[in-house]
Amino acid sequence: MRLNAQQLRGLNHIIALAQKLGAIAQQMVENDKRVTNGTTRIRRTGKELVLFRRMLKNELKKGAPVPGLARKYGVSRAYIYMLQ
């Protein structure tokens, strides 16, 4: 089967996209972090998690808006509402 010029360009475009995705995936594996929507998510455990939750609750008591806190700390709004 022979490909015409337009089909060949389309195939080359798909290959280039696959190579870019492969490079991004490799970079994520090397960094060992999960990237979502351009932000790096960090898993907090133990004492750090307790301090983080306490700090979030204190900021909520002071009247900080939930969407602002979610953006600032890279967590979902649902997570913050769950703490209330």
C-alpha cells in the first residue's frame, strides 16, 4: 500500500506527537511526581499532613476563600470542604 503526500504528513505528525508524549512521560517517571493541569501534586504524610490540615483549618477560620486556598496549596476544593 502506498501513501500519498497528505497521508504521509499526517502519519509523521502522529509520530512526532507520540514522541513528545513519550518524552513527557519519561520526564515524569524521572521526577517521580504526578503532574496535573500544569501543577505538581505532592503527597503529604505523617506529621506534615497533620500540620498542613491544621494550617488549612486555621486559614478557613480566618475567612480565607476556599478556591484561593485550593489554588495556593495545589489541592482540590472538595478536599478543603471535607476538612470543615
